Amino acid sequence: MRPSMSDYLFDKTGDDPAVAELEGLLGVYAHRTPLREPPLREPPPREPARRRRWLPAAAAGGVIAAAAVLVVVWRSGGSEECTAAGPGFAFSVEGGPARCGGGVASRGTLRVGAWLETSSSAVAGVRIADIGELTVFPDSRVRLVGTGADGHRMQLARGKLAARVVAPPRLFVVDTPVAAAVDLGCAYELTVDRDGRTLLRVTSGTVSLEGHGLVAYAPMGTEVVASPGRGPGTPVAVGAPDSLRAAVARFDGGDPSAVRAIVDAAGLSDTITLWNLLSRTSATERATVVARLDELAGRPDSVRADDVRAGDSDAIARWRHALEQRWICLECYPGKKQ
Amino acid sequence: MLLALEMRAASAQGRSVDAREATVAELVSAAHGGNRAAFASLYERFHRVVHAIALARVPAYDAGDVVQDVFADAWSKLPRLRDPAAFPGWILAIARNRAIDAARRQRPVGVAADLAVDPPPRIEAAAALRAIRELPDTYRETLVMRLVEGLTGLEIAEHTGMTPESVRVHLHRGMKLLRERLGDERIAGGGAR
């Protein structure tokens, strides 16, 4: 007969306090998250590609036939995966060659699941459905993850792209190896280096850079770095002083004591950094940030300092709503103190 | 037929009893044709084992992302799956590959990496999870499915394709090793009786 622990460990019958204690301890990690969003993509066609049928024939026809096939592929603008009808984004390439879906392409349709890869001299323009456009810079690799009425999702594996989107918030998302850039109505540049490190620079509107349980809220004129293993860092103004950037880098690297240096270095243009810190700091550090943010930009009556210091997400959001006017038009809303 | 299946799959999102009525193969076939409700039902059935596979290799704050990536991957690659009944093994293979890739991208992380989740776990939980990760693959996956996700041995067998007896053996051997690593006489203490 098996000991009682055996029964409980296998089928939860019987009694074993020690295993139950472990369950209670580890149960906090249980997965409860629903599917992040309904899958956007349509499954690709069941047949991988028609060329599988005609390639053997081309081989049988000899080198000349094979060469002819290559010419056809080149002139038609790429492999069938990028020219066939179906959901996708129209694209065109200038300045050099690009590959799409495994073939060389100068124009075509980027189908769901297909990669577009630019050479060292090529620049590609991609139409994002009817909501915007994307510029893919040289030496970049992008994929259309999904497109539909409920949203459009792309992936930037490496290189750089610039997006301009006019659409409701969160309708367009670009995944990088370490974060997801969620469009909130904006124009921005996104760069991914060979290590997956991601740099977001927002030129208009606002972008939310998300990943690893962190959200970086980045309005126009700010930039933010997301690193492997750490996710999105704290946004800084494009013109932020080096002292502030160095302190932010220390903080994002795991040094909470850097908050003091951030607060000391922050000026009126750096309220975006301070506001993002409200959701990233402990209560003690947050109190310092609240004081400096209040001093620089003021705090609306509807936002109680105690609530913000306690980490109340509603209060922090309400303060953001007041600050957003400043972030969009700094000179229109001078702070209480410089 | 397809409409009926769609209705079953759609209702399966709201009522677990309906989700059980459709077989995995039926759901896979429907999802193959673009039925998102069927795919959502597959997610409901398999997200915990996928998460366990991820959590056995990467920090807690990354494991959730791996789950989403796995199912996004599965959705796009579903048409390549010729045998719908092979879905369980197929999705777990994707999960292992994704989790291994994610782990490779990570710098070595300590216990703190498992504390950055909401709600914050106790430090002992992070330590126990770390100890489980140091076990051989087969044991750690099974233990995470049982101790974290709360699956029974039979449920683990059903989702992984292992025999119930293999699951039982893995659980007990894994627990024995875990007990040795944690140095805690209380844990799995009954097994030594």
C-alpha cells in the first residue's frame, strides 16, 4: 500500500500537510492570464506553397528552365508567399534588394506570417492596412504577425522601422524580442540591435512600450530602452541631460538608490521620467518622486499626494492626465518652478 | 457540422462543461479553419501546462510572455499540423523550444527575478521555485504542473501524453530530489515514511 503522501501528491486524495504547504506557497505562480487578445492572424493556407509542385518540373527542364523561373520570380516581385492574394500589407522596396517570404522582392503583399528582410541599402515602405504606414530601414527584418478588424500586429526582429499611425489606441502593435510597442495614436521609431535591445523614440502622440510586466508610457519627445531580461526601462526626454540618463540607467539596471540622483537631475522637461517612476518605485522612493514632481509641475486637486505615495494606480493615472497637456505642449503649461 | 462545432467551441469559453464535450482533435480542426473560439478553448485546456514548461526554465515574469508567444506561434503554424490528435505533443514541443530560447536570452537570474510578479510571492516561494528549476527537465516540469498549476497526476498524464504511472514516478522522484535540495524535512516527509 502506498503511503498517504503518495496518494496526495499524485491525485490529491489523502492528506499531506508538507506538500499542501508547498502548493500554497507556489500557487501564487499559477497561470491565470487569459489569451492576451483574440488571435489576430488568419492561419496561412494549408498548402505551404504552390512552387513545391512546379519546382520538380523546373528541375526536370534543366538549368535554362530554372533560370527562367528565377527571372519570373524576380520580375513578379517576390515569392508567391508575398504576391498571392490574401490578407496582408502592400509594400514596395527602393535602393536595393529585399527578401520577402524567401524570395527576392521589389514589391508585393506581405502576407501574415511572412518576413520582409531589407539589404544594407534597401528601404521598404509598408502600408499598414488603412491606418498608417511603416518605413523599414536597411538591414532590418520585419514580419506581419496578424491583421484584422480587431487590430494589426507586426514583429521587428532586428534593424529599424518608423511608423506613422492614425487609429484608435492599441490597434497597432510591433513586437520586438524584448517588448511590445503599442500604438496609442502616434509616430515613432523603433530600433532593435543584435542582442534584441530595443530603443523606442516617439516623435508624435504616445506609445506604450510593454513587456516583462512593465509598462513605459512614452509621449512625443521621449525615448525608452528595453533590454533583454529587464523589459522596458524608464522613459527620458530626448534632450535629457547626461546626469539624468546615467541615473535612469542605474535605476533600470536594478539600483533603487539611483532615484535620488534622478530626482536631483530632473528638470521641468523630465516630468515624464518622474511620472513613470511612480509605478516603478517602492513607497519610500515614491515619496521623493512625488515631492519633486509636485514641485516641478504641480498636482491637481483631484489627486491626493497620499494616494500617489501609496501607489494608488487611479491617482497616478489622474495625475498623468493632467501632465499630458504639458508633455504634448510644454511651453503652453509652464510649471510652478523651473 | 462546422456551425455546430463552432457553437460548442464558442460556448466552451463560458461553460467548462461544453469545453469538455469537444475533443482536442475537434477543436484543433475547427481552429485550423480559423475558428477563434475553438482556439480559445484549446488555450483554456493547455495554457497551464505550457506555463509550467516555461516556468520550469525562465523567471516568473517572463513565463507569461512565453505562454502568449507559444499560442501565437501555434495559431500561425496550426495549418502545418497534419494530425489534429497530435496537438498536445506539438504544443508542448513549441513551448519547450520557446522556453529554451527565452532562457538563453536571459542573463543568470537570482531569486529576485521570481519576486517581480503580482501579487508578490513570499521569498520562500521563489526559493522553492528556483530549487525546482535545478532538477532534471522531466521532474521539474511535472512538479511545476502539480505544485504550481495544481494539476493532478491524471491531468498531467492527459495533457502530456505520459502514462499515469510515469507521472507518478516523476512526481515522487522529483519531490525526493526537491526535498534534498531544500533541506527541509517537512517537504515530502511523508514519502519517507
